Amino acid sequence: MHYLLAALLSFASLSFALPVNNIEERASCYEVDGVGTFTNHASYDFSTLQSLPLPDGLYISQDPPIAASGQAQYARQSLASNVDIANGYLEIKVPGSQDPSSDILTYGEVHTAADVLYGSVRTYAILSNEAGTCQGMFFYKSDTQEIDIEFLSDPQSTAQDGVPALHYTNQHAAGQPTTTSYTPPPSDYDTSVVEYKIDWTKDYTAFYVNGVLQEMYTQNVPTVAGTWLWNNWANGDPTWSTGPPVEDSVMRIQRIEMYFNSTAGTSC
Ligand SMILES: *[C@@H]1O[C@H](CO)[C@@H](O)[C@H](O)[C@H]1NC(C)=O
């Protein structure tokens, strides 16, 4: 059956032209135009949900504190209280008014099971412009098996040139060349739903915003299965997230579409 993904959507509120993605469903597999074939499709539409719990396949992270290291100024910890479904969105928050001198900074994070091995993952989100957080949509297995789209909201972060910016990275192992770059976000990133997409095959990673290619890497491409995550956090690192934010920072995810393979290795 041929159909346009865009035709499935009825987003009266969207103010941008939805990118057209040709998806062909084939004997329990999904062929994503220009990327490849995937055995799994997960679709999470938060605009149809009233409240928690998260839909099957997504989990709220509740991990032990991560100590401050490197240039991080403060420890941080993911708490379930910083994740909600409300107003048609999955809301992932760094609360404002946290006192970093006496508290561990809390943040929110949502993740999939740890068996994603290649995929085309689209996140439809309104990001927060509150300065001082890192809003991530990413793949993680280890610090050298990681693919990131990360938004740094603080123009003063030394990772960028005085503007809030989207960063695209394959994390590298020691001795390997770095694969990281950044662009400004769309002008309406904090008021409109924007599509952020990562394509990951064994040959490359590609990063798209509203269907427009921003970066592509053939080096440091992860080779093992791991987890897809969405988070919003701060640890005071002047070279990265900065923060904590003064007011609440709320990343609003309207929808997630994932076409992916897993370690189960189903054939098409
Ligand atoms: C995903 O798995 C299917 C079935 O094994 C395979 O045919 C396909 O090439 C895989 N896709 C990618 C992008 O590696």
C-alpha cells in the first residue's frame, strides 16, 4: 500500500508545510524512501492523550544522580515529576527556581527499550527558549555509540556563537575525528511544532529539520543497538547546557514517529 505519511496527519495547528515522507508498507516491513527498510514502526501521538501514563514502548527515566564532572558545575537527576502529558503534548521539564548550591538539579527524560539498531526517527516538538538547558532527541548506547540532536537554549553557552543553536553529533572515540556541527533553529522553533529527524543506517547518520538536511556523517556511525531518548536537562556547564534556567523550561513533544530495526532481527 502506498501512502504519504503526511496524509495520515491532520494537524490544523501546524503552521509549516509538512515534509513529505514516502513510506511503503511491505509484508510487515516499512520502506522509508531514500533510507532503507525497517521492521518496526512505533507512533506516539500525544495530542490524542489526556494524561499519563506514557503509551506502551516509552518509559520515564528515574536514574540515580549524575555527579558533576568535567566542566559541569552541578549534579543532576531525572525525576518522574518532570515528565507529564498535558495540553496535547508530552512535556519534559527542567523546573525553574532550582537552587544549585543546595540541590541536585532535577530534569525530565523519556526513553525507549534498548534494542534500536538503525532507524528513521522523527520528533515533532516545540522547544523551550528559556535559557540554560539542553533539549535532546537522541540515540545512546555509550559515550562513543551515540547520535544526537541537541538544542542549547542559552546564547551564552560557549558551544555556539551567541545564539540558541541545534547541534548534530556522532560522538567519537578517542583518536577519531570529531563529527559535530550546529545551525540556528527555525525562527518559530519555540512557538510552532517543528520536525526533527535522524536517519541512521550502517553507512551514515543524517540530520533533518522540517525535512531539510542539516548534516550528514559517515564517520563515528554507531554499530550497536541502544536506546532512543528525549530529555531536557541542565548542569551549569558553561561550555554546554549552562543553567539552571530561571523559569520553568518545558520541551513540548506533540508526536514521535519511529521506523526502526531491532536486535530481534525479523526478516522482511
Ligand atoms: C532492517 O532489517 C531488515 C530485515 O533484516 C533488512 O532487510 C534491512 O536492510 C534493515 N535496514 C537497515 C537500514 O539496515
